[in-house]
Amino acid sequence: MSPAKGTSPSEPVAAGGRLPAVAPRLRALRRRASLTLESAARAAGLSPAHLSRLETGQRQPSLPMLLALARIYATTVSDLLGETVTERDAVVRSADMEPTQAGGWTYWRAGAAGRGMQSLRVHVPYGAQGDIVRVHPGEEWLYVLQGRLRLRLGDTAHVLAPGDSAHFDSLTPHRIAAADRDGAELLFVHTLLQSPTTALCLGPATTSTTIPTTPATHQGDGS
């Protein structure tokens, strides 16, 4: 069985080449995830024999394979490669929060990089990305600091005021928009470690999910 469609084939190890450091890591992380060779290979779109060759260093995995295995083993590509994570500061000072803009939204990183959760302070301007439906792995938690936020989860619409929060599975089709012309300010936490900061909840609208036009349940004043 060949690698999953859209991935690059792995490369054989040159004769006399040393065992890649990634090989024993792949096996150790699979076992830590309590997955058999067969179940992990099936989830990654590989044959058990192919995954076995990766784990014994007979072949080198491509980057798409590493990304797929990292998701399956609930870890990062850096962890698969055995890279040492630099010491993280527990405290993030306001002066060190550099704003990043993407799709009209403004982000400030409110947590350390390389964690299992990504914490951000976000400004959502009125009219920006309000028509984008998002569906992706992970969980999201948000807390409204200023303004009002429109949050649509599946068929249900909510209006969140300052002090309101929401915690939901990101595989639920969701849409976020500011309800007032002054925009909304919120704290945002996402669990998907592989997502870059500017891609969190910013992906293109999916073709398979469309917000229904049927009446929805509203919370808040619904304006």
C-alpha cells in the first residue's frame, strides 16, 4: 500500500547510513499512544510493512508522513524528531505581545510557543470574516472582554456579551463575528498545537459546511 494520496513517498536509507534518530522515536511514540503497528499504519494511510521500515530506519519519512503521524500520536513533528524544546517563560508580559494581523483580525500571543494550548488575545473588527464557516480538529474556548460577539455553532446562534464565554469542539461548524461596529475583544484558547497563530480559526470556508438559513435559537438580544 502506498502512502496516503497527496503525500510524498519516503526515501530509502543509503547503504551504510546510520539509523535516523526519528526511527526509534516513531516506535516509542506509537507505543505511548497505545496503538498497534496495524492501527497506526491504517490511520496514516500506510501499510504495516511500510511503517515498520520507518520505525527501523530502513526508510526516511517525508514531511507529510511526519505531519500525519504527529496528529495520530497527539504530538508534534518536533517531538517526533527528538528536538529539544527551549525553556519557556511562564509569564508573558504585555510589552512583549507583538500584534499580528490576518484576515482583518488582530492577534496578540498570550501564552508560550510550543504548548499543547495556544492562548491569544484577539480583536475581531465588525464585518471581518463573518461569513467564514470553520471546521477543524481541536477544542476552542473564548471569553469576551469588550463588545459583543456573534457565535454560531451548527444550527444555533448566540450573542455573547462581556464576561460571557464559550467552550466547544472545533469539529462543530462554527462562525465568529463582531456584533457591534466597534468590534469585539476576546481571549481565545485553542488546543491544536500544529496550527500556526494566524491560522487559528482563519481557514477558508469549507465546501461541505454551509450555515443553514433555518431559524436558530438565539441568546442575548439577537440584534
